[in-house]
Amino acid sequence: MGNDVKLLLRPIVKRRNVNLLLLLAVVTAGPLRAQKTAASKPLPPPGPTSDLLAPVVSPGGKSASDGSILTRRDARAITQKIPAPRGQITDREGRALAQTEVAYQVGLQYKQFEDADRDFIIRWGRTRLDSLQKLIKSPVPKTDDELYDHYRHRRWLPLLVSGQMEEKEARGLESKLGSGLVLHPVYRRYYPHGDLASHIIGYSGSVGKLTTGPINFNEPMWEESEGRAGLEKLYDSQLAGEPGMKRLIFDESGNKLLEEQVSRPRPGGALVTTLNLEWQKLAEKVLRNGCRRGAFVVVDVVTGEVLVMASRPSFDLNHFIPGISDAEFKALQEDPSQPLFGRAFQSAYPPASSFKPVIALAALNNGTVTETSLIDCPAAIQVGNHVFNNWSKTPEGEIDVRRALARSCNPWFYQVGIKVGPGVFLGLARRLGFGERSGLPLIGETPGLVPSDEWMLKNERRRILDGDTANLSIGQGSLLASPLQVAQAMAGIANGGALPRLQLISQIQDTRGRVVKVTVPERKNWLGVDPKAVEVVREGMGDVVNSGYGTGSAGVLSYTLLCGKTGTAQWGPKGKSQSLAWFAGFLPKDNPRYAFAVLYEGRPGEVVSGGRMAAPMVRNFFEPIKNDIKDIIAPPQRALVVVDESAPASAGVKGEPVEGPLRALPVEELNLEDKPLRREPASRPVRAIPVEGLNLEDKPLKPLKPEPAPRPARAIPVEDNDVRDENIGEP
């Protein structure tokens, strides 16, 4: 095979990219004629490029260069477009999430008949279609008019009369096809992992049906495809590739005189995501085992890369290839579990107690409380005409901010939230990414909702009152966020100084593997908070999981300290009791690297809690990958000093020359009495997003615009101000 062919195929041939060389050979040589090719014999590979341009001599000895002074009514010169294979979508390691493979369709190939009438042509085609019905499950039905019209206008090209099939099935069928039936190769999209990350990847679909009338110049050899959803749609131009061109010449007897490939199709570029395939698989498995409906998101605190974004339930992307029936699509749309909806980024939920770290951070930062301040927390407090309960309906006594976070004590946050004021803690929430889209290439992402006085006046005909503030302080009321936004906020708290800009695309490569676009870590927002306040909040979130009295002990890990926050929210329309369970946080505690958010969507009437439903799913995710995590978060190893194995211990250390075998000696074994070795804790790795030392004097932070946040369109109804006396904010 020529080097140019190898170069063409290299970027797209991987795993189930079934022998794209085979397709190029078939495209060059024309459809497979079953009566001449045994199923056990492989197709011959194409010859050198020069052979592809050589004329094909007909069996009768004629060639394309033969001339004639007579009109050749049945002769044809045809130019066809060879659709290009779409480029791959991969995970961060180059493992395929979407790719192109070779498939086959059965074609009805007419001969050139002399003085054949309509009935004969229809009967000839119908006889072969009847034989095909015995060989395949679902042949494509054709009317008599379709059979006759195809012979009149397009008999030089095969009429496709079956759905697409894999190569193995096609090879088994090939020897059984009779005269007039051929196998026609096509490119089609394939998703190796079915429903994995389906809401992110999206799917492709046919641009349109093939022409049925007279043959036009540069018609496609098979139906072309385009991105219809997700990354397939948003990056369609990068994935589409460039089509090739093929030229055919037939004489008046239907003999093929010439077949040449004028230009080769060029595959589309590769789209490399930040997702980790193995972690994504594990997260979706955890969701399947842990809930009927929910979401799981994991974000890199340092770079902002999204490594996991899973939603349950999901749907198999391969059902859309080459096309999905109206009945199947309607069934997906009307499914009450809404599998087409990506809960991780398209649904807006009350964040519940996962929002409490924002209140604590705002209060510590502006001095409303200190780390030692004690606030009395009874079983309930009254604000105006409303009584606001603790989730446990028991008093907690005088507690500080750390214990308030660990116990998820509602009365502490009611009182502190009112003292801080909604303008302060909602402003911090916006800097942490609540109330706006992340900027990731996602279709249908919700902006969530962070209310303002303007929004309240427009929608509730009042400003934010103390009762509203108390409700907002425990993540209820009109405050709404997606699991992606909650994970993003946790990344900001873990980072401490800046909110990283989230990334979903690592790089884009062209056909030859050259990187044409790459994303780099950057800061989205400067938080402007006291590092000491951040440290206190981290300690409180660590106590949630590791203190023994926290509400998230079910999320404890065996190999590192995890910081988290449980939450339970009332959710759903009035009169329909439904709850949500949250667990969000980051790890490890001392030097955070990964932030996460898990959502458990309860059934109507189901009693749920973040500590019982969501926290175990986090443990079930991070424990199986502990070796990966430990390698990533481990401090760098200390240097080794080479010394003489046979010389005295001091030799070589003081600079004397040594002889004999050498060995690597850990620095802890060196005799450094004059300069004792100091064991300092491992330093925080260099942040891609600086959290200190930024020169912001020339560019002061711009105040947030007091524009009202729009109410998001909800796929699942949510009552904004459903204030009830039942337990809310339960861990």
C-alpha cells in the first residue's frame, strides 16, 4: 500500500475502525459482486496510486479512449462524491469515545437490458428482493415505481435495499447473495461504549436521503452525516473531514470502461476531551448501583479540567446510527425518567446544605464570625411569622463554625446568613460560579439561578426578606444550581484564591495529528477571600467526614482525608413530596486536587439524606481508584546521593574521591550532623491558576452587575419557594 494511503488512514484507524483500508479498496474497485467473490477470500488491496488512475478495460475489449461517431444513448460518465470519515472524539489518553467504522449495505445492481419493458424490469428486481428477504431480517421495501425509476435513471449505480450491517455479518452474507445483489461499503459512526457520556458526546445523523431521480454531478456515494447533538454538533466542522471524488464511465452496453479516484477523502480531525474514560465508566457504574436518577461530576482543582460528568439514566448513542425511528425517539422523549436529559449540567436543583460552606466563608471573610465565635443554636428559630427548624429538630447548643459545618446545623446558618446579608453571600456565590453557565461546550446547560432584589421584585413582587435569606442560607428557596456548578464551586473553595475556568476540550488535532488548538488552564474569577477563612472552612468540611460526629462519615476514605458537605433538599411541585440528596467536596484535605459533586434524585415519597445516599457513592468511586489518586497526590521523592559501597560512610560526603562500587543512598542515611535534615511537609504544587501574588492593582475587580438572573427553563418542574415545616437541610 502506498505511503499516502497509510498517512491517510493512520489518524482514524483504531480498535473498531474496521479496516478502513478495505473501504478505500472497495470504493476504488466498486461494489462487491457476490457471484464472483467467495466469502472466505479477502478483498485485494488497492495497487499503487498510478494503478488507481489507469483506465478499466471492458470485457469486450473496449476502453474509455475508444471513439464513436454514433450517439450512445445508454453510455454514461458519472462523477461521485466519496463522503469523508468523521474524526475521532477521544478521552484525555486518546481512547476512542466516538469513531468511524466500515459498514455494508446490500444493493440491487441492474444490468443493461435491451428493449426491456416495465413489467420485466420490475419482475427482475422483485425476484431478487424476495430472495433477499430470506437472508436478512429487515430489507428496505421498494415499490414497483421505485424499482422501475431506478432502472430508467440510475441503473449504473446500486439501489440500496438493506440497512447497514457490520463486516462480519456482511462477509457471512456475501456468498449467499445471488446475481444482481452486491455489497456496498459505507462509512458510519460508531460509539464503542454505547451510553457512556452520551449527553456530552452527542450523536450524528444523515444530512438527507440519496437522490432518486436522474444522476447529478458529484452525488455522494452514500448518505452523508452531520453532528446533531453534543460535541458532535458543536465541533462538526472540525470532525467532518473533506470528501473525495470518483469518476466512472460506462459504454452503451453497461460495461464499465473507466473507474478512477480523482481525489481521496480526507478524514476529519480528532477532538481530545479532558474526560478520563476509566473514571467515567466507574462513575456511571456507581450511579447505576446507587440510584435510579442522579449525577456525578469530578473536576481538577488546579487545571479546571472536567474528568467525570455522568448522568443517570442515559441512552445508547448507537441507536441513532444511521438513524432512529420516530417511534423509538418518541419513546425516549416520553420516558418519565427523561434519559435524554443530562442531569449533570442541564437540570437545576436547590443545592441544599452543599451551599452552607459559601455562607461560612462569607461570614468568616467579612468578620461577622471568627473561627472561635460561639452561636446558640436551638431546635428552631422564628423569623417573622415563619418558624425555621433544625433538620434534626433538636438543639445543638453553642457551637462554632467548624461544628456548624460538621453537624450541618440549620439554626447557625439561618442566624449567620441574616447577619451577613444576602448581598454579601450571594455575591460570593456568583464569584464561585453559581447563577451562570460554565462556558463549557455543552448544549442546553442551565445557568441555574442566584436571585437578586430585582429578580424577586419581578417574580415574587417583593425584595429579599429575612425569611428568604434564612431559606437561601441553607440552599433552599429560589436558589438553583446544577451538579456541575456545585462541583465548580467546590473547586473554587479548594483552590482557595481563584475559581478555575472549567475545561472539557484538551486539544483539537487535524488529519495528520498536528495540534491546531490547545486549551490551557486559566482563572475564571478572583474570589477575594482571606486564606485563613478558607482554611477554617476546609477544616469544618474535613470534620463533616472524619470527625466521628459529622454527617458525612459514610464518605470516609482509607488512604487520604476527604472534605465534604452533605445536603438534603425539598424539591418538586407542590403536593408531590420529593427530595434530593447531595454530597460535594474535595480531596485531599491539606492539598486539594479533585473536587466533586454527587446528586441522588429521590422518588416521590422516598426519605433520603446526603449522608446515607450520596456519600457512599463518593466512597465507592474514590476507593477503587486509590492507586491512581495516591500517585497523583504523592509528594515528590527526595533526591538520592551516590556513595562508595566499600569506603567509610564519610567518604564522598566531604568531597574526597572514592573508588569501588557505588550505590544510591537516601539522604536520610547521610551523616549531616552539622546541617541536620529538616523534614518539612510537602509543598503545594505550583498552581496553573495563581492564588497569591497576583498584581491586581492596575486591574481592580469589577463589581458584579445587579442584573436579574433569568429563570431557567426546567425539564423537571421545580417549585422555587416551597417553604414547608418539614425537615430541610438534612444531611
